[in-house]
Amino acid sequence: MKASLRLPKNGRTIVVPQPSSRRFYGHGIPGLDPSKLGGKLVVIEGADGSGRSTQITRLVEWLEGCGHATVQVGLKRSTLVSEELEQAKRGNILSRTTLSLFYATDFADQIENVIIPSLRAGFIVIADRYIYTLMARDMARGADPGWLRNLYGMALVPDIVFYLNVPAEELVQRNFAKDYALDYWESGMDLGLSHDMFDSFIRYQAMIVDMFKKMQKTYGFTIVDASRSSDEINLELQKKIEAVMRGK
């Protein structure tokens, strides 16, 4: 099999994705052999305001322009519980365990009904955040790491994971400039870090960054400096995704 071919119309290079050594993080999905799944699973992590949406939009345009079929997944997109989860969060009354299990259900539904079928069909799956954000949030709220690893043992190991890192002080400015407000949960207001939402946001996001740095040693994802220009970031992501598709 040739590793790539060139499109005659636009001159772009199509890289034929090479087979992945696919596995689950833990117990997986009963009866499913992950080694039979093709495609690629690319994860983009990062806080609100880190530029995830912009980069994902550009990556989808690039991949589809190179002839690859793509599908997107993300938090709170399950047809099973996404609406109920959003409604419950608006009340700010969920217990920490209930919130964890709500998100785990949302993730489990998507992995079984979207991610796995898409990989089986050879799609490039772009995940707008994955289990790492969920684990970081829960650990910041005191959840046991072992319990979380078991809870998300059904997760497939992605082909590549990027964490778009932006200093908390810059994040608060980006979020406020965009929405003229800060999110209750993204500010960690339920943790009682501060009565001031700006201060709480900075403290909470700094905690999340620390959690990601600790998890990076275990899960080996790529930390990307997202304070740079969108073009610089996108070029770095494209090069690394292309290398993964070539099997490097």
C-alpha cells in the first residue's frame, strides 16, 4: 500500500491512514475487538477560550480537503442525556458524584454509538475534549483517581491527544471578552475557592492545568502552547496528525 497520493485538482497530499494498534484503557466494551477498528481518533483538549473550536474547524477543513471523512464528538453531545445534563447543570445543585456519572453516561453513549461505528467505517474522529477533561475536573473536586480510571475503562486510547495550554490569566480575559461573563462550573464556584468569580476562575483553571500536567506523564499527550497565533498552532497540529496517519 502506498503511504500517500497527490490530488490532481488542488495539489494536496492524501495520506492513507496506516493501521493503529488499538486498545482500551481498561475493561473496554464487552464483545468488541478494538484491533478491528480502523480510522483515527484525534483528541483536542483545553479550557473554554483555549481556541479548541477554531482549531477543530480548521482541522476538519484540512482533513476533508485532503479526502478524509470526518466526524466530531464532544462533551454533552449524547442524544441520550445531553439535554438532561444541560438542564441539571443550570440549577447548580448536582452532587459531585452525580455530575461525574452524568458525564460518564454521556461519554459512554457517544463511544458506543458514534466513535466506534465511525472508526469501524474508517473515519477520522475529532473529539472536542475527551475523558481527560472529565477526570481533571473530578480530581480537582476530590474524586479518587483509581475510581475514575475504572469508570473510564471503556474509553479507547486515542491515536493522538493535544492539550491547548493557555495561562489562566489569559483565559479569563478571552472568556470575558467573548461572552461578557464567566461560566459557574468553569470558574469552579462550587468549590468555594473565592467569592469573586474572576479570582475563582483563575484559581480553578490553574488547578486544572496542574491536573493535566500530572496526567501527561501517564497518558502521554502533547501539550501545545496555545498563546501563539492560530496559524502557528494549526500548522503544528497538522504536522503531528499527518505523522500519526503515516504510522510514525
